[in-house]
Amino acid sequence: MTAPSRATAFAPASVSNLAVGFDLLGHPIGAWGDRVTVIRRDAPGVSIGEVTGVAGPLPMEAAANTAGAALLRLLGDHAPGVGVEVRIEKGIPLGSGIGGSAASAVAAVVAGNALLDAPLPVEALFPYALSGEAIASGAVHGDNVAPSLFGGLVLVRSAEPPDVVPLPAPDALRCAVALPRLRLDTREARAVLPKAFPLRDIVRQTANLAGVVAGCFRGDLALVGRSLEDVLVEPHRAPLVAGFAGVKAAALAAGALGCSISGAGPSVFAWCEGDAAADAAREAMVAAFAAAGVEASGWSGPVAGAGARLEEGA
């Protein structure tokens, strides 16, 4: 079969860290995502074409663009000499804390893979998307790339070498997300973190991570709820998110199991038991942001959502 000359892929946004798993845990968000089209061209290399959607100005040099950098590495390894044009439709605002740079990289490699004479299995695409996402974040971490690419609740035990472990999401587990009209760059959010943490806090956070993982395997949402607390990162990043304390309090008052910052922020997520609780937490968080003078949009849905999909070029 002849490889297509054009392919389009969609990759969803994602919640990462999940309070207890800094750079380790994540799951997709179905409401937002990026769409990337890759088109063969005669000239070798990768060129960035039009960029549309909600994002502001993006780098037009392929090596400095998350989608372009991921494709440069993919094609360099598997189709040297092939040239492509990349068109990006951003559905995820920049600096929103829901994996926009990861989604662009994931969508790019899924679309680019479809143009190869011998497409790779999806598992083999992870390192390529990871290298693209690192251009934006300044660090190699897979907690946005993995859920956006594979879907579901995932544990990235190691990014280099890749070791991604799917985790079971209890049937009733839902997520609510509030996306404020604020921007917080990942590099800035990382810069406020201390170089070291007290051992007692590391032990407590490790216990919470173990509790969340055990609760997911056991289907014990009460255990998940009492474990979903970030004692390491959230205290340092909370001041960067306008209105965060009120948003978190509103989610918990609405019945959420737990609530914290999504990724680097400023988006906020809450895990809940059942659709009604997730809907209530979503509305409460959006209202709390509004009370703080910040406009926000919301989403609620299953934790075990779908990952990236090829829309054209299959």
C-alpha cells in the first residue's frame, strides 16, 4: 500500500501531576485538543505552515516548534530526505496547564507516522513526541505526552528510557477541570520550586502517591480521596494561580474527592465520584474563579478518556 501524502491527527489535552505524581501521572481531557496536518512536499526537511486557533504567536522555525521538532526527529530516524509542511490548529491555549505543547507534538508524530512507508506502532512514537514537548517545557517529562498519546490514566515510571504503565481508573471516577483565562509558562512554574524538600514531606507525598495508585487498583475511592493531596509542589505554585484557594475550597465543598493544580497551572482539576459530583465541582470552580475576577471555562468527564486519533490519512 502506498503511503498517503497528507495526514491529520487530533491529540487531546491532559491533566498531569494529579497532585501526588509530579512528572509521573496524567490522563486525557476530551474537551480540548490540538489538530495537526502533515503534508508531503518536494523540498526535504520540515516547514511550519499556517498556525490557527487559540494560541498566540508560535515559533515558525521547525526546530523551535514542538510539532516541528518532534517531526524532525521522527523523519530523521525513519524517512531521511522526506520533506513535509506542518499545519497546526491549536485548541489548547498556551500556558494553560493542560498539556498544549505535548498535544501538538503528539498530533504531529501521529500524523507524520501515517506518511511513513512502514508506520511505527504507537508505543514507538512516545520518545519522538517527548522530544518535541521538551522544547517548550525545558525538561523531559512524559506525564502530558503519555495520556495524550495513549489515553487513559497512566504512570510514567521513566521517560528515558520509556516505561509507561497504564493504571486502572475506577468506573465511577470522574474529573472536573476549570480553565481560567490566565497564562502561566511551565518554565516559570518550575522556577518557583525549591531544589530540595524536607524528608518528612517526601515520605508523606510518597504515601499519598501509593494511596492513589492502590485506591485505583482496588476501586477504593475513599482511599483515593484521602490520598489526593499535594504537600510538595502545590504550596509553592498556588500563589501563581489567581483565586486558587477559593477554587479549591469550592470544589471540595461541592463534594470533590480532591482538588489541585493541573500540570504547571493555572488550570485546576478535581477528581470526583460520579457525573453529578463532577458537574457540581466544575460549576463551583468556574464560579469561584469568577468571584476572584477571572473568567474560566469548565469540563467534566471520565478519567479513562481516549488518546490521540488519526483523522485523515489512515
